[in-house]
Amino acid sequence: MFGWVGKILRVDLTEKKITTEPTEPYVDDYIGGRGLGVRLIYDNFVPGTEPFDPGNPLIFNVGPLTGTAMPGSGRVDVTALSPMSRLRAKSNFGAYWGPELKYAGFDHLVITGKSEKPCYLFINDGSVEIRDADHLWGKDTFETQKAIQAELRDSEVKVVCIGPAGERLVTFACLITETGDAAGRTGMGAVMGSKNLKAIAVRGFGSVKVAKPNELLELALSTVAEMKEHPAYQELSNWGVARSMQMMYDFSFFPVGYFEDVHWEEIIQNYQGAAYVEKYQIRNMGCFCCPNRCMNFLAVPGIGKGLTSCEPWSGFTGGVWNLDMDVFWEATLLTNRLGIDCTETSASIGLLMELYHDGIITAKDIDGVKMERGSKEAILTTIKKIAAREGYGDLLAQGQKAAAKSFGSAAIEKVDQVKGLAPHAYEFRAYKSAALGQAVGHRGDPLPLRVNLLEVDWHHAPEWFQSVAAQQFGSEEAAIPSSYQGKALATIISEHMERVPDNMGVCKWLYGLFLFQDVERVTAFFNLVTGKELEVPQILKISERVRNLERMFDVRQGLRRDDDALPRKFFEQPLKKGKYKGAVLEKEKFEQMKDEYYSLRGWDKNTGVPTREKLEELGLKDIADEVLEAP
Amino acid sequence: MMIKTLVLDAEKCSGCRSCEAYCSLKHEGECAPSKGRIHVVKWEQEGLFVPINCMRCQEPACEMVCPKRATFRNYTTGAMEVDPYRCIGCMSCVFACPFGATFVDKDTGKVLKCDLCDGDPTCVKVCPTGALTFEEVSKETYLKLLANADRIPGLVRKAIAVEE
């Protein structure tokens, strides 16, 4: 095969059994990566299995383009049943691990069972070994990677691992590779920890075969040259997202505090991200084969070195009312080393700060910590306590809802979550496509989609971006943040666009969101690598199949229309300040957007469940038979 | 004649490994960094990356140790190349290289040597940071000389304790 290396690897940690099966039968329907991973989890998950049961399959997915010579070919999709939502988990990480898995001979890795003792996997150029990890248990993610490389006497071994938080089953524990590339969301670190699996080390010397090597080289070279001229490239490759934060706050696009309000004059005036980068950045870095270096490698004396991408730049600043960049950096490194998702962590801290601010909790409820907005001690102590599951950190480790329950009903009312996760940190009152995409999304944090960014772009040149929206999403209104019109179709198209790079195992920031805002480019790469001749509509049809199968997994878990909801705050508390002062979500219009979304999708409006007709059209009759006919 | 050479600047390298992947695509028609003629040594936790490639020595050890005279200099490009018909795969050159910059294909035992893509290196075209450039040797050495000389006034001022 060209593109795919041809094998799915299965490891049963209980039986210590290692088997493989061919990738080929799946690729025409699902391509690979996220899409094929959805089929694998649908087929391998037995309904009734709980997140920490040995039977919960933890699945790593790379695609036909992963590890090829093209920009952004370093991405890995991870799925399992999420301990946060009991729905399908979805997370994605970069750096070098994914390409290495391909060179070692595998497109997918399905891990089931539970090891009796701590262990790690070593996938070495086609062979697989389950190795003892007693001596690694307790180590942080940086130490673990170094220790494994030293033990295997090869510094080129690529490791993805969990930290102490994953070992202790913190529900939002993450996976870390290198110093800052994380499969952050949906608690994959906890699932890995529940299997007593500390790390997966990979080394490979094989290759990804290419159908049309000369044409691929030509397209890749011209794509790199084109990228270098792109304004988004120049910004991201020099500054990451650090410089755009002020703009996001100024546009009221990023919330401040726990979605309390969006306008904090001080952060707009005094955000020090860019200055911090200027002072401490060693270089910008990207993933494998990526010229677009969107991450900052910082070395701060007395705090440490490491890499960060987008989320902490707002999560550990505005999200927790903090302007001290040293605190931001210490928090970022701590979460990466301990292996907890920075997004859920900063939201959890934000929740406590709001509860404390409103007098719902006092220091007595939380081990004597004064949870003042922006307090350095509060931020750093909470992170450590979560990872150690100590005191109130143990409550937070079980999730925001669980923690709130212990503080009483007033606290429960305060929790802003969607499908068990902190929503993406965007403003949903002012930006209507963000609201819709967030509510109906495949997980509690499904953003950003292209249409959400279009609503931001709109401020720069409204007429131009409205014409872009008309062309790409069928409605000028789709680009206008405050409008409820045209958002349903734009969200559907964006969701399908998003799955294309995910299914192929490449970066959606490049292909879909920031650099190439279409599907054409990545489809051209796909055809040259695999030798297939698919047109864009066929590629998008596969995305639609994937989207529907994702939905059916969750429907099988009990998800219905009512779960596609947003916290009450967004309907009840209008923004008090800023560019979108007064903005609030109107319940009726919001529900109308959802109606429109379901009917355009061919889903039942009352239940939010895909219809048999739609599923059969997508070749998913077996799924319809199993789920729709269930008693 | 102006000889051009590949100049490697570790300070600028971001560790993306595009050079490795594109090199193997160009020379082998497939994507396999392990088959590249250039490699990046990585200290990820330090944020440090060092690209390694043939230095095209004046008196190349690889050429001297080759029992079959399979390694030769291409006088058009300056590159040290290997004649695959003469090469017997003994790997003497691989181990003789003082820079570890002569590589070997683990599957076939074939020696992998940078041929500068016949004077138009692919890796230079994809390097996003300018860590890899293709420069005229004489110009590059002249620039080095200038950079070096530039430090001297500073030294002199320091020596006579004049404030900057």
C-alpha cells in the first residue's frame, strides 16, 4: 500500500497478547487517523464498559499522510471512552511520535486489558515488547521520557507517556510527548493510567511508500514556499499565539475568569505575552516536517524550559485573572510535567475562584487556601493538589461537577461544562457559531471550527469575509458574529472540513483553519501519496460518515438532543462590558439553530439521533440496525 | 570556479526534520528519515537541534579508506559521492567519517551520502528557518573572517579599559 503502512496493532495487556490485522479493509470508508479510529472504537467497545474497566480500548490513530514529506505530517489522534463524559473521547497530539509509529510499521494501535504491574510498551521496528515500568512509576513526563531513552540506549526513541496525574486517575489527566505536545483533552492519561501503562516508546526505520514521489516532492516544495509568504505563517512561526491574545481579548472572543465576563481592561492594556516571548524564547518549534512553528520554546531561569502552544496563553492568564507571566509559565510547565490537561485545570481553578469570589466557598472549604482571583499561591497549589489528589485537589480530580457537589447546590449551579468538559474558552454569548458548534459538537470542547475563526476575521474586513462566507458556507450571515443565520450549514461544512486532515493524520491548523482554508490542498496531497483519485466531495462524504458514526457511538451511550446544551449563564447573564456589551444567547433562536442543524444533517429534530435513512445513505446500515432497533 | 557548500547553523534549527524526510523522498522515492543523507540530532528538552551532513573534507577519510575506490569527488558540485556499482557495502567509509555524516540504509546496507542534489539541494529549499543554506565557500569564509575581525575592536577597547 502507498501511504498506509498496512497494519493495525493490537495489544492486550491482561493476556500479554500481541496481534495485528490489515488496515486496508477500512480505508475506503474511513481513510485513516481519526475516521478509522472511530470505526475501531465503535467495533471494539462493548456497551456497558466503564472508562476505567480493562475493556475500555485506548486507540492511537495515524493516517496515510502521517510521516510523509509534507508540511504538518506529525499528528496523532487518540480515542477511548472518556472518563469525563462517558462518551467517545477525542484528543490529538503532535511532535515526532506519530511518524515514528508509521516507520515502525503501524497505522493504528489498539490497547485493551490491564497490566498487573506498571509497564510500558516498546514498539521497535515491527516488534512489540511489554516492559516493566515499576521504576518509572511516579516520575514526571519529562523524566519518564529521558529514563526510557537511557534504558533503551537510544535518544531517538520517541515516547508518549503519562505523569503522576494519569497514574492517580485524575479524570482529566493527559498524555505528553516531548516537552509540551499533549493529547490534552478528554482524559486519555487517566485511561492509560487505569491500564497500568506508563508509556509507549516507539522506534522505526521503515518508510512510508509514495505512489507519485516526484509529483509529491513538487507539490510539497511549492506548498512550503507558499506558506512562507502567508501572514498567518509569519505570525505563528515567530510568535506562536502570544501576540494575538490582546486582539482576542479586545474582540471579546476570549472569556476572562470562569466565563464571567469578557472584558478586563487590565489584560487588554497589560498583557505581557509578547514581551515574555521576546525575553525568554529560545526558538519557535513545530511538529514533524512542519515549517509553521506555532509553539514557543521558552527557557526561564529559576522556572524551567519547555514548549507551549495556544491554550495556556489564555487559560493561565485571563482564565484565572493572572497577569504575572512567570506564574503562567510555572503553571504551564507544572501541568505538562505532572500530566494534566491545562484547559480543564485552568477552568477548575477558575471555578474555585468564582465560588470564592461569590462567597459560596471560603478558605476553610479548601484546605485554607485563599482562592483570590489571580493569586499565585492559589493557582500553583491547586495544580499540585490535583495531580497529587490531595485535599480539595482530590475533589477536583474527579471533575468540576464532583467538586461542586461537595460544596453544595449553589456551587453546582455555577459549573459551566458541556458534556462533562470545560467548554472551549471562547465567548458564546457574542459569537453565535461558537455557541452552536460548542453545543452540538462531538465532545464537550469541539472547537475551533473554521466558521468560528471566520467570525473573528470578520472584524478586520466585514464585507470581504462576508463574501468568503457566502462562497464557502452559502451565506454572508455566517461570518457575522451576532447573526443566528447561516450558522447551521456553516457549522456542518466546517465539521466536515475539520475531519479531513484529522482522517489523514495531518495538522488541521494548516489544512482548514489558518493556512489553507479549504480541503483541496490536503486532498491533492492525499491522492499523490496514496495513488487514489478521490475528489473533494468524496473526501467530504467520508467526513460526514465519520461524523455520523461518532454521533452513533454517543447515541449508543445515551446521548440525546438535550445533551447538546450550553450552561445557563450564556442565556441569562448578558455581557456587561466590552465590544459586545449586552450580548446574550436567545434561547429560542439558539434552539432554532439546533433545529436547522439537525434537519440539514438528516437527524431527528426531537432526539438529535441520526435517522435510518441518513445512516443507510452513508453505508452505516449495520449501525442503524444495532442502535436504532435497540430496546 | 566558485564552489558552493551546504552550511549548517544549529542555532537556527527548529528540529522539524523536513530535511530528513524530503531527502529520502527525493533520493529514494519514499518517506523515511532513516534513509536521509542528512540527520538532525535532537536534545528536545533543551530545545537544541544539530543538523549533521557531509562536510566534503579536503582530504576525505571516506575516500581514503574505500578499498574499491567507490567514493569519489564530483568536481562539478564538490560533493563526495559513492558509485553504487563499485561499492561492496563494507561500510569502511561509514565508520571512518570523523563527523558520523556518512549514513547507511539499515535494510539494504547501502551507503547514503549527500550528493548536494547535483548542486540544488532539496533540504535547503524546505528548511523553514535558514538553518540550512547553500553558500559559496569563498564568500562564506570571507564573512566568517569579517565576523571574527569584528570582535577585535571590542577586545582592544576592553584591554585598554575604554568604556563602550
